[in-house]
Amino acid sequence: MSNPSQTSDNKAEPTQQPQPQKPPVLEEDDEFEDFPVEDWPQEETEQGAAAANGTNNHLWEESWDDDDAAEDFSKQLKEELKKVEASH
Amino acid sequence: MSSIFNDFAEGQRTGSGHRLAAALTPVAPAENPDRLKAFFYFSNATRVASDLRYSLFQATGIRLPKQETNAWIEIFTPYWKAVGEIVRFDDAPSHASWVKVFDAWKETTNMLIRGYSTGGLPAWTVPCLYVVGRYLRAFAMKADAELSSQDSAAFGDRFQDDASTDFRNAKLEEATRVINRMFTLCLSDRASIEESRKWGIYDTTNLLFKSYFKLNSVGLSKNLLRALNASSADLPSMDAFPKSHIVTFKYYIGVIHFLDENYAEAEEHLSYAWNMCHQAATKNKELILSYLVPCHLVTTHTLPSKELLASFPRLEKLFRPLCNCIRKGDLSGFDTAMTAAEEEFVKRRIYLPLERGRDIALRNLFRKVFIAGGFDEPKEGQPLIRRTRVPVAEFAAALRVGTHAEEGSRVDIDEVECLLANLIYKGLMKGYIARERGMVVLSKGGTAFPGTGV
């Protein structure tokens, strides 16, 4: 009986770095809530409110990033390229 | 400070379904904490029917057809009993039981359904269905929790699994069957639309969706959708319904498509829910976004902005590391972020679509190679053209950057070609691999990486 538990202890050993704090757990009750009122005017909708604040246009962004230090990447790429060529 | 009888009488007098439904709400309002007690102690089990007849009708002067009058008394009798069981939690807690509350409430619901099908209750009173159905679910879940805690106390932990897995949701399943009859009751109403219970269809459907999700039988939702589709011609358009009904409905439809991996359709419904959601309903907005963000990633390859997630710190924390890695083309960072949040992603059922973000990260990495490649020798008078013939070795080097490859480790060129072929196949990159020359020949004219401007 003691053997299997020992092995598993040993296995657990290397990964026993301080566990990163777990992300906040979704509450048990992750159900869509009842709204306190049954109906509301357009101005009180997310869309209506965002339009009024002028914040409607910046919700989604392109997934790539051009300004992210293109120079650096070029340099890095050249260095790695040497390694690739050296290894073949 | 109005009593249950006042609400009933006022509801009837003014034709307000919501006022009427307030009479059937089994929670005492803050400003009148003794409202339920007052209602329960006004009578006793032997006299309740005649006392109700007096207090609902004779004392208030409300006159309804005989059949309808009797229907209301039949509804309020089990309601009175249910309220008695609720009051017991205050007055004699050791004898109080959610199972008893549920049983009496189920009887109330059955009587209400009968009131509509044979008692001639008019359609303007359907808010009663919403309230009664909502509490039927709530009480069922409390009863199930009570039963399973009794089970584990009675059998000890050893039998807990056997005893509680099978019957864990017995009352909720019972409740769901009753709510299903409410669904039919609303959908099958043949009256003209102004006087139809069809106005209750989405609210009832939402109750069923919630139950099916809780019972882990999302598949059953498809039956509802089929039934709804079949009668869609007879239903008023969505925007004619109250927004609370529609936003909830759209959310669940969106999630159902999402779980089926129909991300484009899911996105459509979830976007609708997002746009029409009440701006102050933070929790609901967070739930919508938690599915909408993965949808956007898959369908339009876009990421949520800082502004979008600013009011949702939990989502910001959940998605931001991943988004940063996608944008930078940081593959190993992406893998780390996926592993770190794996448990939470799986729990929220969003792991699968998020995983597809790796392709986008790879696309961005290879796109950087293309940009870094600069332009071909300019021909006189011609606009600059990017270098579209890129050695495979450069992509291999980029992979080393993206995966933080260790010094001295080798990148397998076959593997690089495989990744390239995959991106091309998925339409994220346009061109072909000229293997014999070790070159990738990319499409000219700003279409090498479709949709990204180059």
C-alpha cells in the first residue's frame, strides 16, 4: 500500500513550485441572472449607452501588432537564422 | 404596504399582469416583512377555500366569470399551503422543509396551468406564469440540496456517490417537466396575438434552458428550438418582446451554438444579447463576453480591447495573457497561458475555441517575417513591392524566436513546412512552398496574409 503513494509523492515533488494562484473560480452559480426590470429603452442598452459615450468603436482590436519593435524582431530573426543555417 | 389580496385586487382591477403576479410572489418585500405570515395566518386548512373566496372576491368586489373565480381559488389554495411551509422556516425551523415547499408550489403551478387550459384565465395574466415558474425552479433546487445533504448525513460518505448521483436533481427534473407544460401552454395558444399566451414563450423557454444547462442536458434544448422554429411564423418578431426575455434567450441560443462549435452563429446571437443587454447588468454582460471573446477570436480573428474588458477584471485576467501572446506571435507564451488557465477555460467550456488562437499567433509570427523581409529592389516609377519570396529558413528562425528555442536545439524544416502548409490550408496565409528551392512564394498585392493589410 505504501509503495504507490510513495511513487506519486515522488512525482509530485518536482512540480511543487509555489503554485500560481488559481484564477478566481467561477461561482457555482454561473447562471444568467434575472434582470431586475422586464424591459428597458434603447438608451439603457449596452449599445445605446456606448453610442452615447462614443465608446462604441474600440471594443475589438486587430490581433496583430505592427509597432511592436519591428527592428528588434529583425535582429533577433537574423541571429536565429544563423543558428538554423549552422544546424543544417 | 399592500397585502397579497390588495395586489390581487389591484391587478384584476387595472388589468396589470405584473401586479397580479406580485400577489403570487412568495417573498415578503423589505417594506412589508410580515406579508407572507399575515397571509398564512389569516386562515386554516379546513376553511382556506371559503376564506379565499371571501378575501379575493367578496371583500374586494372583484367580479369574474364563475369558472375563472374558481380557478383562482384553486390556485391560491395550494399557494396558501406553500406560503405556510415557507413561513415555517421562521416560526418552526426544525419542522421546515424545502421539499414540502416544493411539493405545495408544484401543486400551485399545476393549478395555474390548469387555470389557463380549462379555467379561462386571460392571457394578460401570463406574468403569473413567469413568477410561479421561476420559483418552481428555485424551490426545486433548494429541495434537491436539502435531500442530498440529508442523504449524505444518513448514509455517511461511503454511500454518498450512489445515493446522490442518481437523485441529485430529482426535484429539478420534476420541475422541468412542469415548466415544459408551461412551454406548450404558451406556444400552442391559438388566440389572436393581442390576447395570446405566446407573449410568454421566450420567458418560459429561458426557464427551460436554465434547467437543461443545470441538468447537463443541453441537448434537450434542441427540441425546444425545433418547436419554436415550427411556429416561428405565428410568433411576433423578437423586438416586440420585452428585452429581458430576448436578451436571455439570445444568450442561451448563442451558448448552444457555441457548444456545437458553430461559432459564426453563436457570435451573431451573443452580439445581439450583448448589444441589447441592460448596461448595468454586469454579471450578465460578463457571461455574454466570456463566450463572445472566444467567438471573435475564431470568426474575425479580433481581440478584446482594454476598454472592453476594463469593467470586467476577471475576464481581463482570464484573457489578457493569451491575447498578448497572440498579438506578439509568442507561441511558447501562448502555450504557457493556455496551461495556466486550463482548468478555468475547461470549466467555462471555452478551451476549444481559444486553442485555435495558436494559429493566429503563428500567423502573426510569420507575418512579422514577411514585414521584416522588406521590399524588393524598386523598379523605376513603380510602387514598392514587398519581398514575396521568403526562404523557409527564415520561418524556421522565426519559430525559434516564437518558441524561445534553446541554444543548440534544431528546428526541423519538415515541421516548419508542415506549419506553413497548415496556415495556407486554413486561409491565414496565401502562397505556396517551392520545396526544391526552399522558398515560400507569397501572394502579391497585399494578400499574403489575408485581412491583415499585407
